[in-house]
Amino acid sequence: VRQQYESVATKNLQEAEEWYKSK
């Protein structure tokens, strides 16, 4: 469960960075 959570957190962080750069 922890590994899955970290995987999702990393994915969300990458998406947030891309979203921020796209604005």
C-alpha cells in the first residue's frame, strides 16, 4: 500500500509540475 501511495504521489507531483509549466 505504501509503495502504491508513493507511486501515486510521484505521478501527481509530475502532473502538477507539467500543469504549472503549461500555464
